[in-house]
Amino acid sequence: MEEEEAGAGEDAGSQLMCRIERPVYDEAFLRTQLLHRRENTTTFRQRLAEKFQCTSSKAKAVALTFLPFLTWLPTYPVKKYLLSDVVSGLSTSVVQLPQGLAYAMLAAVPPVYGLYSSFYPVVLYAFFGTSRHVSVGTFAVISLMIGGVAVREAPDHMFPVFSGNATNNSSVFDKEACENRRVQVAVVLTTLVGIIQFVFGLLRFGFVAIYLTEPLVRGFTTAAAVHVVVSQLKYLLGVKTKRFSGPFSVPYSVGAVFQEITGTNIPSLLLGLVCIVFLYVVKVLNERYKKKLPVPLPGEIIVVIVSTGVSYGMSLNKNYQVDVVNTIPTGLRPPAIPDFSLLPNMIPDAFAVAIVGFSMDISLAKTFALKHGYSVDGNQELIALGLSNVFGSFFQTFAITSSMSRSLVQESTGGKTQIAGLVASLIVLLVIVAIGFVFEPLPQTVLAAIIMVNLLGMFRQFRDIPVLWRTSKIELVIWLATFVASVLLGLDNGLLAAIALALLTVIYRTQSPKTSILGHVPNTGLYYDVDEYEEASEYEGIKIFSSNFSIYFANSDLYVNTLKEKTGVNPEKLKAAQKAREKQKKKSKESSPLTVAATYKDEAVIHEVLPQSSQVEEGVNGHLEDEHSETTSEVVVFLEPLSAVHSIILDWTTNSFIDSVGAKAIKQVIREYAAVDVRVVIASCNRSTLADLDMLQFFSEDLTPHLFFPTIHDAVLHCQHSRSSTDGAAKKLT
């Protein structure tokens, strides 16, 4: 074999040229002459011992993997990073405080538990997380999912207070008992969520996030935004309605609000609208001038401070019946064991919250890691979230994940590491232990305004619809189906339905593959779809069938049927034609003795049945003797071959695996075509698929590695040579 490579040289406009001259390779030659497997001298016992052998390097690697902060904290450049991290942490805490109070309302627990959830998990994530820029803590979607479970497990009617007289008993809602029960539900759910995430991390199940495709996640979060806004309408309007959960909770909630619309608290509505307008303007200014502003304008903390002062000064709760946060206990609560008797009813919900929380976290973490040039470990992120949730649940926190709005603040204000997160958590701690009572007069309508404005980014995801319409109809279906199912059926049921649909689209795509017949581009070794490229042309008598999917139990029949349809060569029909021809010959034999002559037409061997006659002699090389040419010209008839195609090449470039059902189907196809004199060979099969075929005992006496070729061009040359050899042998015989 000779290989020659010519460079561009001094002529910058010329192309690199590659000329290779080598024999045609097949798999049998590769195995025996060209490729030799490396010998593995280690035994299974040795490999097992090596895997579990404890060395200092392995111990260090495990420690650095499980405690990622050890990779950056020892070399932390204090002078370069500390000031930036402190400023970033202070800026993030300004957002984290009001969001912690607000998202606790979504979780159906008192606001102080949102502050707890903004402290304990953040500290733990700083030591176990792999992202340097995400801000973990309360998040609207997760809080709403927890609130749905809390309301379902502890509905209002379970906590009546009977106040009656002799004639009538009326039940009144016991708010304190209900809140305590919902806190227990949220804490137990958080414990279970953390356990699931931690176990998934240990089992290296970080790949589960791939089943939540981007259209699914964006459709789901948009639906969650609808749930959140609807749940906050009653706080914005200042009306008292029941909180709904489960299927059709959105229409029920909207209906309940409209039934009480006449009881709207005007001061509450006006204050909420003013806050929404102010927060929206601040958000627009921050986005427009983000490059010029050293830190984003702290609109949320301004709203909280001002509205708290106005509420306290004007006694909005007492004079105008505006609902406020009320009691915020000072200090940290002692650890307590969750009530695990509540676990059995929450297992499906816990899986949904765990997967959604991880999906939000890893998507944000990868975004910032790509931007700043470092890597994140999905499995370690699961462990970090799991530990944060499990440990935090013993201090009455609810499940957390990364927040997009806070993460953007933490990153845009110069945050370099999770030191910024620690600083933010310390500010939250200061509020909890010292000044939490200051926020007791804070109107709930202000928290509702903060939540609604923070969801603007999610509602912008409706812009995905026209984009997906132009680019991918299947992804558009996933987006819309996820959105509709999540809005109508609830977030938990909607997520399950969306995942099922996403998996069905995968099955649909494998059952709707793209197949093509390839042709050769002249003066190249390239083969492309003849229907798509006019330069590609087929070789006479050879069909090259290509598909973009693997062959396994779900689509092996589809592959075979498409092969027969696309090539136009159906062995069943050819067999039937062959039988009909044989039957016709048999009838002719019964009428008169026959002899068989052969001639050639367009380089194809054509068999002909001639009546035995004293005037007809045996032809030589397909032609009769000259002296009998006139006689034979009347009886010689050119018979068409059964098929104009003599070889079929299966292009397996995209075939990544094959199972036993697929292997049996290919075996059957090769033998069916061989029975009608059509040779089937396989090209561009990767080594792992060949290993699968070896394990499946695919090869036999009639199906040898000689049928496999490393490239399509090798297969084409082999088929052409085999055909010319067969034709030459047939000519010699005749």
C-alpha cells in the first residue's frame, strides 16, 4: 500500500491532496492481517483488586470529588477575589431576602421558613457544589410544587375550630394548626427529595436530566409561572379564597378569585400595582444599563423596606385590613426529626421535585461553567443538592435549587466563587437572629408583586413557539403538550405526562427514520443521496441502502421492509417469478426435449430454453455457429434476468448497536436475497457493533466476515469485481 500526501506548498490557494492505493479490505482480512487485539493479561480478580485498592492518589481524588471546594479554596486569591465576592454576596442577599419571604407563600408555609431555606442549604452547597456562580435557595417552581403537596396533605377543612351556640355550629379555619401541619409536610417532602438526589448522585444517575429536554423544561416552567401568578392573585387583590391543588387547580383558583372579586381590598390592590410597576421599571433599567451599572439596582429590597415602613406608619393591617406577614420569630429553631409517617403519600411528588430541582440547577451550572471556562459534575451536583435538602430539613427548610434571577445577580456583580453565596447566607442569618421582626408589617401584596415580576423571564418563553414552528415541529409539540398538561393536570402530573410524551417522540423518530439510496460522486470516494444531490449517481446493478438508525427489536421489521421498498428488490416477488419460470420450463419439457443455451445481453447472463432440433447445435460463447445463424435467429429469445440488481450494500455508518432480534432479521435478509442471486454486503460497520455481532454468534459458514467492509467504496469495488468474475466464469462455461 502506498500513501501520498501533497501539501499546499507555496500556493496558498491549492488544496491538500490525498492519494491512497491499497487493496480492497474486508472484515476477514482486517481481523487476520491488519488488526490484532491487545492481549489482556490481568485476571478479573486482579482488576477487581485494583479497582478497590486504596492508594493516596485515589483517596485524594475521591476527597476532591466529594468536597469540590478543596480544589479552589487552598489557592483562593484573597486580594483578587475577596472584594468581588463580598460585593456579589451583599447584592445577592438583597434579592435573596425578599424572595425567601415571598416563595415561602408559594410553599404554603410561614415566611420565616423561606429565610431558613435561604441560609442552611446555601452554606452546605458552598462546600459540596461544583458551580462557582449559581445561587441556591428558594425557587418559585419548586416552592409551588411543595405548596401543592402541602395543601393536598393538609387542606383547610382538616383544621376546623368550632364556635357555636345553642342553635348553630359554625366551623372556622384554624390557621396556626394548619400552618404547622403544612410545615411538617414540606419538611418531610424535602427530606425525601434530598435522599433521592443523594442516592442518584452516588449511583451516578446525573444523566437523568437528559430526559428533560429543553422544550420540555421551558414549557414546564412557563406552565409553573401560570400556576404561580394565579396563586398570587388573591394576595394582590386582598381576597380570601381556598387554595386549590391537583388537576384543574388553575381554573378552580381563577374561578374562586372572580367569585370574590367584589370583596377586593382596594388599598392592597393599589399598593401591589404600584410595586409591580416600580419593580418592572427597575428590571428594565437593570437590563438596559447592565454594562454601565456597577451593581444592579436593588428594586426588591427597596420595595420591601419602603412598603414595610408605609405599612407600619399607616397601620395598613389595622386600619385598612391589608394582610401582612405578621409574626417572624427571632433566632434559629433547634433541629427536629421530620415526621416520617407522612412519607408514603409523597414518593411520586418527591421524585418530581427532585428531578425538576436538579434539572434547573444543572442547566444553570453548565451555562455559567461554559461562560467562565470550568467544568461542573452532574453527579456531584446531585449529591450537593441532596445533602443540602436532607440536612436543611432537620432545621425546617423546604426543598431548594438554583435560582436564575439570583444567579444572574451573583455572576453579574463580580462573584468568582461560592464565597459570595456564603456572604449572602450570613446576611440572611443576621436577619433571622436579629432583625427579622422588622419585616412583620410587610404587606403580602408586596410579596405577590415581587413574585409576579420575577416571573417575567419565564413568560418570555412563549417566544419559543414561533421559533420551534420554524425549526422543529416535534419539539413544538413537546413544548405545547407540556405546557397544557402542566397547567390543567397540575405540575406533578403534567411533568409525568410530558416525560412520557418525550419518550414517545423518541420512539416515533426511530420508527420514522430517514433512509436513502446512495450514489457515487465522480472522482471522489464520497457517496451521497441520489435524490438530494445531482452529482451522485448509482452504479449499474448495485444499490447502496443507508438509514440513520440502529437495528433492534423495535424497528428491525421496519428496516427490512424499507430496504425492500427503497431498493425495489423484493426477494419474495423474485422467488415467485422464479417459480413461475421454472413451472413454465417444466411444461415445455413435457411437450418436447429441451436444451439450455446461454447468451449475454448488456453484460448480464441470460438463460434460454431451446427445443432440441437436428438443425440447432450448441452455441459457443452465447452465439450459434455461422451456418445455422439464420435458423437460430428465429428461435433464440433474450430472457431478462430476475433482477437488474445483483448486489445490495447496507451502509451501517450510523448504526451504533444491534440486538439479537436485529441480527436475526439481517441474517434472514441476506439469505433471502442470496436465494434469488442477489448478494448483500455491509459497509462502514463500527467495531462495537461488530463486537455485538460476535457475541450474538452472527457469523457462520455462509455468513462470514467477508461480507463486511470498512468503507462503502471497498464494498462497491468488491461487488463489481465479484460480478465481473462471475460473468467471466459463466462465459467460459458456455
